[in-house]
Amino acid sequence: MSRRPEAGANGSACRSNRRLSVALVHDYLLVMRGAERTFAAMAAAWPEAPIYTLLYDEAGTGGVFRGRDVHSSYLQKLRVNQSGFRRMLPLFPRAAERLPVQEYDLILSSSSAFAHGVRPGQDATHICYCHTPFRYAWFEEQTALEEASSLIRPALRRVLGRLRDWDMRVSRRVTRYVANSQATRARIRAAWDRESALVHPPVDIDRFSIGTPEDYLLVVTELVRHKRVDVALEAARRAKRRIKVVGAGPELSRLRDEFGGSAEFLGRIPDDELTELYAGALALVVPGVEEFGIAAVEAQAAGRPVVAAAAGGVLETVIPGRTGVLVPPGDVDTLAHALHETPFDAFDPNMIKTNTDFFSTVAFQRRLAAEVERTLAEAGSEATAPAYLAPSKTSLGAPQSVEGSA
């Protein structure tokens, strides 16, 4: 395999008078959720680096990666989309290890499951930006088993056990982990006994603006069980508050059956519609524990407060009493009381919006580039790190639909 494009000026580094070659890796590029938006910012920062992923859907990702050198795994020929990729769970580890990245000097992966398992060359540096260790293998096995039919649960339990063994083994090949939140740092330590740096993920805060709030609450997320959307919908019903849900997933049918009379399900919607929904909401409700929770930052960028479970990433993004309200996770009664009694019009939208400046895309790219430079220096490389190329506002593309945060 010939070496892929190297990082030069606005992405250059020299090791013994030779520029470093860089490869980017993400789990699967099928939709644009929080993890994919973060990866898009990484890809824009290293614009000449090729992209490797297990599965790729150009339409599903809104053309964000159109024109890039994208390589998918041999599983691509199965033509699996977002609705069916979970059935391929046992196949992903081997496919990740067979992604052809061995000839690159520097590998930057973005992983919430399998991307950190690529097999780098012997002298390569691998830096993994970790959204979370694979949650169903490490922290939510029981949830995964409950979502499966009783007939396949024994087999699924064995698969998850093998995935934990594989996950631990491949984690030793990563040079440095960079976590997206303190919650993820703790998970990395618990799962792999590895320390990690901290760089909060990017949010395109410039596309949001302050509007005039109406009389509805908002949930923006993938509709899977661990997001606990049912907690938000039941609390809103008890509080007699209108609530709109943006997102899709395996829980949609059940939630619609149970809460269709009191909640409005909008599915996946264009970005411009989402920005309007944020600006018009009384508040965003985040009922589940998020590793970071990009939706919580997006809502604040639109000047709207957040009502969230007091755990995970929102502890780093929401200031109680100033930009939102935090309640005990899973407590429907307390959440309902907060939704009914909180004077949402008393929050200062401008103060809320200011809280998001720290999470801009450019701030993320600078901090990640600094971690790359530090890692190479600590590894004894004679190179300086590939310096990121600050993208224009249009270089990230315009995703056509959203599913909520990671």
C-alpha cells in the first residue's frame, strides 16, 4: 500500500525530515449525530487525511464527507443502513482490525465502540478521541439483553463477553485516549484501566440564535432505551406540558403507542428546522445520562435553559440556576415538578448563550491539535504535531437531518 496524503503546512509535521502521514477513523458514518458531527470537525481540521470507517452512507450523512477520500470495510458490500447495522455486532471487531491503516504514521480515531480497535503499524502513533467505551458491553449489558428477544439473549450475552475481552486487548494498542467529558474519563479508567486527556466535543454554536420561546418542551435524541425518553414524556404528561421529540430509533414505536396522545414525535428533521425548534422551546429536557450531551449545548446556544438528569456530561455544561435545572436521574416525580414549577421565562437567554463559547468548533480543534502535539512529543518523536487547518463555515457541509446527540 502506498502512503496516503501527508500533513503539510496547515497540517504538517516532520519526523527525520519526512512529513507524517495521517489517517482518520470513525466507527460508522451512517447518520449525523453528535459523534459524527465531532468527527466532521476532526476531518475538517485535517482536510487531506483519508477517512476509514466500517460502514458509510453518503446520503445518510448529508453529504458532509462528499469529496473526501473515504474507505469503508468489507462489510460495506452487505449494504446495511442505520436501521440494521446493530445486527452485525459480532462482525465489527474483525472488520475494524482489517481496516488498512498500517502504513500511516499517525492515526486519529473517533470511537464509541470499535474504531479504537484498528491495528496500527508497529511505529505508528494512535490517538483515540473516545465518546465512550462501548456502553452495551461495559455499562449497559442488562439493557442490551432486555432489548433483545428471549431466544437470542444467551447468544448475545456470550457476544458481549467476547467483545469485552477484545475491547480490553485492543485498548493496549492505543497510544493516548482523549475523552469527551469527565464522565467518559471515568468510564475509560473503569473499563480499560487507562488514563485519558479531556477535550470537550465541538458544537457549531454559530448556527443557533436567540428567539421567542413558545409553550413546548423539547427532547432531541436517538430513541433508544438508555436515553430514558419515557421518563421525560411521563414527567411532561404529569406536568401538563406540551413536549416535542426530535429523533428516531428502535424505541419510537413503543413511545408513540404510549405517549402519542400527549407528545408530538417529529422524527429526523432538517437542521434549519431544529434550530427554530430550539429557539422556540421553553426548555430542552435531557432525561438520560449522557457522556457529554451535545444537544444540551445546542439548546443553550439558542438561549434556552436545559432540564437534565444530574449526571454525566451535563454536569460540565449546565450551570444550575443560571442555564438550567438538574434533577436526580430517573426520578419522574421530581422532573415533573421541575417542568411544572420552573419559571423558564426568568432565565437570561444572553447569559445562557454565553456559556457555550467554550464549546466552539475552533476551540475543539485547537485543543485536540495540542493533544496530538503533546502525544508525539512524549513518544519521543522528532516531529511537531500536524497543525490543524481552521475550516471555513462551509467546510463542514450542511447535514440534511439530525438524530440528536451522541
